[in-house]
Amino acid sequence: MNSIVLTSSAGRRLALATAIAMIVAVPFASVAEAGITKPFTPDNTIELSPGVTYQVGRMKTTGGRPQSVRVGIVDTDDPNVQLKALLSNGKVVQRQVVRRIALKRSRAGFRPMIATNGDMSVRDRVDAYAAPLSMAVSGGELMVAQTCVRPTLGVDADGDVRIGNVRADVSVTPPGKKYTVRVHRVNTHRDDGLVVLFTRRFAASTRTTGGREVVLDMEGRLEPNGTQRVRVVKVRKGGNTTLNWGQAVLSVKNPSQKWVYGLKVGQTFELKTQVVRQVDKPCGGTDAAAAGWGAITEAQGGNHFTLRSRTIAAPSKATYPSGRQRHPRTGLGVTADGRVLMVTVDGRRTKSRGVTPPEMGQLMKSLGAVHAFNLDGGGSTVMARHVVTSGQFRVANQPSDGKQRPATQAFAVFRVTP
């Protein structure tokens, strides 16, 4: 499975109440296989707004370990529900707590209902290493691209959702050439000597030292799929080039990347972006266009699948060192009828010990997910939600650090009030 596209339908809204009822009464036999000895049972189910339901409850895993679970159920068939993949401060550098990231986008008629943390990045870094390890798209703009495919949830303008193992590929046809070369990443570090493209979504400047940096005038913003003509307006030796809106900077410190070192002011060339899947290996292999990803406007990536085609897909301990460890977890899933599941399980506490990736996968399966994957976890696991009675937006779970850990990303659902 490379991708699943789950389109909206009129019948989905009619099925939502039934689906929620099914979540309340999950058969025990369906969860026992992964170490869940008592299935998730909601203590409370609240409609935060039409199309957005919140549940809080408990389950038990092997050894009688208690687990505190929170579930957001998003009906993407509702035209006034919008899913957003958000960067802290609208940029890669720096971090904010998840609640604040969501509230920064709040305005009259556009209020956050639920938000969780996003993908992993290098902990405590607020520089280029703060970039999430997967593709990030927000509002139709490509914010971050990495070299390896990662499990990703994509949303298009119609609210249709899909999950796939994908990345954003960026390529260039150099001036006067018929071949293409790859830009290896967007808005993240360049410490391995490969070519990185920076936009204003990274920071005010590239924050680099040395190498060659080529400033490009762009026809429009950088989108996840598209081709545009760019023009070289400046070539600089050294780093820390200013990043302006409407421009981008090609940056490299390795002279072996001759196509970058050979660019001259006034030259024009094509810059192409495309969401792709890997045909063979996950990093640097043969790629192909990812079907169904040509019109995405939001993309939230994670670190590994926990469920694929209703089959537990958590990585083994050999391939993922914490693959059998218990930690707080945050996950995203999609059901067969296109609902999005936003789930957190608290951990490192007496009243909630945390779950393993297989247990997280089985929990997602019991909630009706077809495919699901992990976001960042541990001390980063957080869910904030709208409080119906007060109108406030508060942290709902108990982060294991005792407070929210600043994050680079948040994934949120907003309610639009015309």
C-alpha cells in the first residue's frame, strides 16, 4: 500500500453517530492480540462542534497497566471543518507549545477545536534541526521537504484525506541542460553537503556558514506540486543569506555540487516539485508520482506506521529501538469512511503507563482506523481542546513532563463559522 484516498460522501455524515457508538462498544476480542486486556471505554463523549467529537476514557494493557486515552473524531465531510498542519510561528526555527500554535491561527469565525503535537525533530533544537523529519504542507505551501518517505496524512481543498508513505521531491533543470538534478531538502540543515532550498518559511536568513548561496526570484510560493520558472538575482560566497518573501535560496557547502556553483546572475531555469512515493528503498531510491496527492493543501507526517490496511504495522525492536517500550503516544488515523482520528495516550504516570507501538496500532484499529501512524511522543504528547462551556482552549491530557513541551509542529482541526 502506497496511499489510500478516502473521499467525502453524503452518507458519511449519516454514519457518524453510528460510528461513534461503535467506538463506545469495542468488542474485547478485537483488541486482545496486541496486549490490550481491557478495551478503550469512553467515560465522556462531547460534541465540541458539528463534525468534531471528543472522547476521554480508559483501557488496560498487559499486566493490568491502566492507560488514559483521548480521542478526537473529525468528520471531514462537514464543509465547516478544516484540518491544518501548522508550524510554530509559521516558520521552522524556534518552538512554541501546541496550544499556542493553534491559538495563533484562531480568529473570529475560525476557532481550534482539537490540536495535538506533530512530527519528531531533534529535541530542544531551535535552529535548522528543529525542522520536522517528514514533509510538511500548510495552506497549500510546501514548508519542509526531506529526502526519505514517511507516513503522511494529506488533505485537499475538498476535505478529502489520504494516508501514504510519501515525500516531496524537488528538482531543477539547470540552464542550458536537458537533465535534472535533485534539491535534497527544503528548509532544514545542510550539514551533509547536499543541496538545500531555503524559503522565508525557514527563518529571516539561512543561518548557514560558508559555501555558496544562490538567491532566486520566484513566480509564486513553493507548492508541493508544480513547476515554475525562477531567475538568479544574486550569487553569494558565504552563508547567512537574507530570506525575503517571493524569493528562495539554493545553499550548498560542497563544491562537488557543480551545478549550483556554476549558476550566474540573470540565468533562468525550471524548479519542479512533486509528491512522490519510493518504488524501492525509502531514501534516495527510485521514485514515482504518488497517485491522489496532486492537489493536497495540508500534509502532516509522522515517524512510522502503526496500522496498515487494518493490520498492525508497528516496527520491530530491531528496526526501531523503542519498538516495544511503553511511552506516551500521539497518533493519527483515517477510517474507511474518511473520518480522521486524533489520539493521545498518556504515559510515565501511575494512572497511565503508556503504550507500545503495537498497542497503539491495535487501539487505532479498535477505533475504526484503516491506516494509522505515530507522531512524536514521550514528553511531546499533548492534546488541547475547545471547552464548550467556557469557550476556552485548554490542554486536555497530562503531559509527562508536567507541562507542555515546546514543539515545531501542531496538527489541528478548526471550526469555521460563516
